[in-house]
Amino acid sequence: MALPPSTRYTPPTGQGDSRPKSTPAASSFRSVDVAKTLSTLSTVTTPGREFEFTGADFDRIRKLLYEHAGIALSPAKQDMVYSRLARRLRVCGDKTFTQYLQRLERDHGEWETFINSLTTNLTSFFRESHHFDILAAQLKQIREKRQIKIWCCAASTGEEPYSLAITACEAFSSLGPPVQIIASDIDTAVLAYGEQGRYRRDRVERMQPAYLGRYFTHNAEDDSYSVRAELRRLITFRRINLLSPTWAVQGPFDAIFCRNVMIYFDKPTQRAVLKRFAPLLRADGRLYAGHSESFLHASDLLRSLGRTVYVRLDSPLR
Ligand SMILES: C[S@@+](CC[C@H](N)C(=O)[O-])C[C@H]1O[C@@H](n2cnc3c(N)ncnc32)[C@H](O)[C@@H]1O
């Protein structure tokens, strides 16, 4: 995936954190109208800032991000938005955020970088590790000889799909398990990074040493680790926006990993996505969500098995 230098992804030094970005807002877009109005009224720019950034600019950015990516940004994220987009204004030569937003309107190509700049990509290998134990047990129970399909739909920089691939190799005691993993994300920069499968030491060192030895090779020149080709062959990376009316995937899936992305969406958006997940799951397939993502409001669409694992309503699983 060829990307211009401005959209290339460089992870920061902190373990597990993929960017100097803050945690997502818990509040929904609709519940913040008062604060939103206040931010619209505050058109005063912060002294000492390089670029003028008004409350109206911020509200416009929130609206665009919500409409295009489903991300409901809290009104408290004004500084975060400034710091993430300021670099882009510098590169584009814009003097104010208003100018940058005008550019966005006329230059369709800028959208990709705009969205990439505003996503939060926090992830790590074997994050919420109990899900990988549940998946391993699920894979071992499959008796039929067939291709097993997993969709990792907010794959970020690749740690999650590679953890899925390692889990599959371990479950089948093979570097060529009958497993096909689609790793998708809205952010093209993190996808390109994940596709390379090369991680700094601090990103991999919490993993079981046996996995590091079995599934990675060490690069002495920069002390990084590369994922083995056999593991990479199990995964296809592609851009998919969960808000798009069509998704370039074909079910049915044994597992959909949709973890720590729904927290950025409001409930109507979550429901719309879940409604489309249910028919993509096999009858015995599972949807894995993040630990703070409860879909109890969607109990007419999915049934909980506990530990933020869900199945179709007609699933035989209990
Ligand atoms: C916090 S990361 C979670 C990564 C991984 N699933 C995990 O749990 O470690 C959230 C990811 O969701 C992606 N994302 C946000 N909005 C999205 C959308 N509308 N469609 C697809 N991916 C989206 C972001 O780009 C980001 O990489």
C-alpha cells in the first residue's frame, strides 16, 4: 500500500500506545449539546498557538468525523484535535484551521490523511488475553475440514490480527493452519504499518518468549522484530470503514473481533453495525468485543456468552 510520507505511521515510544493520543470519550455525540454550544460560542483562539483554531472549526471537525467515521468526539478533545492536525496544516501550508477545512472541502485526497490523523490506535499483542484463550478453545472444537474465517475489523497496527494468527498456529500446532484472517481498519497508515509486520522491541517484549522465538525474527540493525512470513500469509490487510454501506468481506465468519472501536461510536451507530455483523456470523460463530463494550442494548440482535463475547440469537451455543 503506497502512502505519501505525510500519512506514514510512526509509533511512539510508549509500550502499547500507538500514538500520543488520549483515551476515547465515553459520552455520546448527542449528550454533549450544551458543551458543544459553548465551544461554538468560544471563537477566541488560544494565545501562543501557531494556528487559529476556533470553536466553530472544532465543531465542524467533530461533525465531519462523526459523519464519515462514526467517531463521536467529546467536546473536551479540542486540544487533542489541534495537536493532531497542526502538523498537517504545516505540511499543507494553511495558516488557520478554517483554511484547512476549506481545503478538505475541495481536495478529496486530503480526507484519508484527515481521518488517519484523528483515529486513536491504542493496541498491543494479546490485549485482553482471555479472548485468545476462548478463541483457541473454539478453534480446537472445529472438527470439519474447512477454511476457518476470522475478521478483525479494527486491526490498527496489526498486533491484534497477528495475535489471532499465533493463536491459530498454536491451536493447530502448525505454521499453516486452515485459517484465513481479514484485518481491516479505516486508517490506512496503521494498516500499512501492520502489513509490514515489523515491531520495536518494546512492542513485543511482554509476549511469551516462546512465541517471540517461534513467530518472529530479530533484526539486529535496529533491534526490531519481524513477523515470520508464514504468519503474514494467514492475514489479508484491507481498508474497511465500518460506516460504509458495503463491506468488502464475505462471511460467514467463525469469529469477528471488533474490539475497542465501538466505544468511539454512539449507540445508534453501534446498533447499525451490530445489525450487519449478526448475519455475517456462522451459527456457532462468535463476536468478540472490548472489555468496556457492552452490547446489552442490542439483546434483540445478539446474545451474550459473558466476557464480552456474543453470538447470534439462534446460536446453539450457551
Ligand atoms: C483503539 S484501536 C483498537 C485496536 C484493536 N482492536 C485493539 O483492541 O487493540 C481502534 C481502531 O479502530 C479504528 N476505527 C475507528 N473508526 C473506524 C471505522 N469507522 N471503521 C473501521 N475502523 C475504525 C481506528 O482507526 C483504530 O485503529
